[in-house]
Amino acid sequence: QVQLVESGGGLVQAGGSLRLSCAASGRTFSNYHTGWFRQAPGKERQFVAAISRSSDSTYYQNAVKGRFTISRDNAKNTVHLQMNSLKPEDTAVYYCAVTAGAVLTRGYEYRYWGQGTQVTVSS
């Protein structure tokens, strides 16, 4: 069991930046790979970014590549998503999740999810 709490969402203008944070508790955080997903109203949950437990691998959805950066600090049991050059199409609820699986870009691999944090990008 892992508990995850996201924070850092909010309302920003297009072109602005937000830094999302995810705090983990429960099982040893360093045992899990971590991903960020997002879900817009009426849309399917979408993979955004992931980082392996040892931070040796990162993965990004093409639409956010070059704008978003995922990072983690195992000593602090946290993972972050730095989001720059935000666009209105980035508007969604963003979720932090962890997995012990091997395919980090697929939501079905993730067992534990946070409650989500709202990101709204206005034009």
C-alpha cells in the first residue's frame, strides 16, 4: 500500500509554468517507478511522464516532451513534474501514481494513485 498526495496545481495563463509535487508514504517509495497521468473532462486518462525508481530512465508523452520535466527525490519520498510553456490543452486533473511493473507508460501497470490536482491553463 502506498499513499500519494499531489499538490501544486492551479490556474495559469498560457505560456506559464507550474511545478507539481507528489508526496508518498506507506511502502518504501524507492521500490516503485513513478508516473504522472492526466485526465480532462470527458477524456480518457492519459500518460504524461514517468521516471524509473533509480532515475536512470524517463519517459514523456510526445505532446509534453521538451516542456515538462519529471524528477524524483527518493530520500524525501517525492516526485515532481515541472511544467513549462503551458498550453490550454494541458488543462486536466493530474495524477501521481506508482508501479512495480515494467511498462511505465501504461496506466494499467500502476496500482496506487493520488487524488489528483487540477491544472487549468487559460488562453
